[in-house]
Amino acid sequence: MLITYVKAQSIDKEFIKKIKFDGLRPYVTELWGWDEQYQENNFNKNFNPENMDLIVYQNQKIGMIRTELQDDCLYLAEIFIDKLYRNKGIGTKIIKDLINSNKPKPIKLQFLKPNPVQSLYEKLGFRIIDETNSHYKMQI
């Protein structure tokens, strides 16, 4: 499975917004309700393509990933895969590659509690290190 990455650009804004909103909407809705205007404003305020990569599979943009190199770890800030490409092992491969390329430095992430992704992260070796009312925080 060949997955490549290209730097996101301003012209990718609508694509990134769509996959991010599609990925977050069910879980945000469950926790707080979905306020489209708030989400639009928040996305526009924080959109910075400089620190994002697009995920490319079979010559198609299928997602985005954003990582941050911190003093003590690599932080997986965001990963979103278009719903047409989910549950095909692509996200698993991306995270496995991140794990393998960042040893021995730990990787940390967090996700909304209603998101069923926890079992995937646990299968890959992540363990819960903290939680808030809305998020689980994990590390490998």
C-alpha cells in the first residue's frame, strides 16, 4: 500500500475542512451539539496549511495529517481520512509508519471520547495516560 504526502496549500482549504468536519461532526454533536457557524469560524481562525500534509493514495487526496515535534514527543495533532477510504487499513499504516520512524521518541495523541478509534490505537500499542471530560490522551 503506497501512501504519499504532499504539503497542504491554501487551495486545499475546502478539502481539509470537509474531511475534518465529516470526521468530527458525529462526536462533537454527541458531546456538545454541532454549531456550524462556530465550527466554520474556528476552522478559519486556525487554518494554517504550513503545518499540514495531505495524504495521497492512488493519486487521490484522501486525508490530512498534522504532527507537532515537541520536546518530549511527537504529537499527532490531527489525522482525518475521507470516509470513502476509512476501514481499509490506511490510517493503521500511516500510524505504524509514524511509530517506526520516530523510535525511540514517544508519540502522543488525544481524541474525543465518543470516537471508536480507541481500540485501533490500543492495538497499535498506545495506552491511555490521561483523560478530560471530553478526551482520552494516549501515548506509545
